[in-house]
Amino acid sequence: MFYTTDTNEHGMRHDPFKAIVAPRPIGWIGTRGSDGSRNLSPYSFFNIVSDHPKIVMFSSSGRKHSLKNAEETGEFTASLVSRPLVDKMNASSAPVDYGVDEFALSGLTAKTGSLVGAPFVEEAYAALECRVTQILQPQTLDGGEAESSMVFGQVVAIHISEAIIRDGRIDMERARPVARMGYMDYCDGGADVFQLRRPGA
């Protein structure tokens, strides 16, 4: 199969693009609005973009609540979605009105960050506290702007539960991070953990 993306004529029932770029880590983004309201939403367009300094990014397709709050307050958190929390993560993705507290909606405990005012999921095995460094819309080939906004945040604090630490490392079989595949498919990152050493390491 071959097709060009200008026509996107792939002949399949569903667009395969996001199934090819998979698995994708999920950033469970916690924010607080300027009105004090709490918001929690999962983003599969999420990843690390720098280690020195530590910077992560989530991308919002359209102007969603997390983007609005991050713009207004300059802060957000990213909590780890583990397999035991996947149903609550899914519940927090419900399309609700602005100001509805997805922490309460999902039966989760909101804990305010130590260095930022944004909340994170207290039940999560790990969470990142972030301050916004940049928000941008990617440019297209014709000079326009994509419909998505990328929110970059420098990690200023990290929370890790002792329950997933073993021998001085995070044990992925215990953490069981959930990742988004294509369509409605997800995977358990702790189900098949193996190690590879780079050549020359």
C-alpha cells in the first residue's frame, strides 16, 4: 500500500496514521484555571523533548481546557497512567463543560503540586510538576498553522511512589505504564519488558 497524505486515500475503514506512530505515552495533564477550577485530561500526543533541562510537551488538538488553563496560569502537571488507573483515566476524558472537575468525576484525589499550583493525581505512581516555557502552533508546508497547539513545560519537581522503586530504578513491571495505540487500542508497558544494550555500551 502507498498513498499521499494530501488526498489521504488509504482505502481503509479508519485512518492508520496514529496506529503507525505507536505506542504513544499518555500525559495525564492536570491544570487549574485562573478561576480556581481543576481540570484533568489524558493526552496521547505527549512526550519528553529535552533532558537538560527536563522539558515535556503535550499537544492539544483545538483549544481544549488544558491549553486554556496552561496559557492562563503558566503551569501544568503530568501524571503517570498505570494499568490499575486506566478506567479512571478513560473517565477523565469525558467531554464535559469548562469548570467540571474531572478529578471528582473520575473518583480521583487531586493533590496540589509542591512548586506549582496545578493539581496532579495523588493515586498515580509518578507525577511531574511543570512550568510552561513555550506554546506554539506547528507550521504547515503552505505556511499556515496546524490546528494543534504544543505546550512545552520545564519539569521543576518530580513525585515517585516507593511502590515502583526496586534496586534504585523504576520497575516497569510494577509501574505498568499505559500507552495509546491506534484506534481504541491501548497497551500495558509492563507486560513484556526486555532489555537491550546499545552497541559499544
